[in-house]
Amino acid sequence: MANKKIAIFASGNGSNFQAIAEAAAAGRLNAEVVLAVTDNPDAHVLERAASMGVDTLALRPKAFKSKALYEEAIMEQLQRREVQWLVLAGYMRLVGPVLLDAYPGRIVNIHPSLLPAFPGKDAIGQTLASGRREAGVTVHTVDAGMDTGPIIAQRSFLIGSRNRSEVEEEIHRIEHEMYPSVLQKLFSRA
């Protein structure tokens, strides 16, 4: 199976970017990470990508007159690199029609809750505030809504007496193992 050319979108630290890129480099994921895209030019993901030899694209959405123009600028770079899949990993923006129409069914996101519960920002905080016994991670296909696309995979764990930082640590551990594995299954079917 030929490697899928992917772009990873992130807004912050980029630990999921690194987990995916390392899985690809080790041959556990049939993918070539050809671009890291961020809406935050100060994001640490840019340093991670540069250290791994991955091209980067950092654009401030507010520098564009519309969301469509922002996404068109991204599309130009995706097309230049023949990107086949978009992988969202802590990308804190809703994807708009330009990208959704260009990649139908080929935009994937990971979210730190058991969707449909607690979509959007601070899902971990929302989960803890709810008093639920379980937390978890969801991988889903992206649609026009906020974390509303079809669920591909989920993994949960009991919160127990863990504090927020311990819950976050467990979520990151699950994400870093789960996301490359789920992507591998998706890419092998595509």
C-alpha cells in the first residue's frame, strides 16, 4: 500500500503531530507527513515539525478578509504537495466549506472527550465538572459542525481519584497510541 500524503493541522503544542509523524517514520503508519499547518505562528508544533524535517505553514486567519480566503491560501499549499488527507490534532478552528468540499470524508479529528458529550473547547474541564465517572478520547470524521462528524473510534477510562493533570496525562497517552493506529486502519481501507 502506498503511503498517504497527509497534512497535520494543529494550534498548539503538537504532541499528537509528533506521535503521528514518529509512527509514520517508524513504518507503523502508511503515511508521509508533508505539511504541518497552524493558525498560530507561535505554536510549538512549528518547532516539532521543523526538527522532523516537515514543511510548515503558519497563517493568521485574521490576516484574511474571510474564512474562505484563509482556507484557499491553505488549499494552494495542500495542492502543491498533493495532500490526500487532513489530520486535525489540536486545531482550534472549525473547518469551512473550502476544505470540506475538497476533502470529503478525508478530514479526521481527535477530541479529548467521549463525543457527543462535551464538544468544543476545554472538553476535559467539561468532563470533570460534569461529575462523570469516565473520560476518554474520540476520533471522528470532520463535518461542518463542532465535533459532530461520524465517530470512527473511542476509548474511555475511569477517572477515579485522578486530578485534572492526571486525567490530561492519561488522555494524551491514549491519543498518542490511538490516533496513529486509527489512521492506519482508515488509510488501509482508502
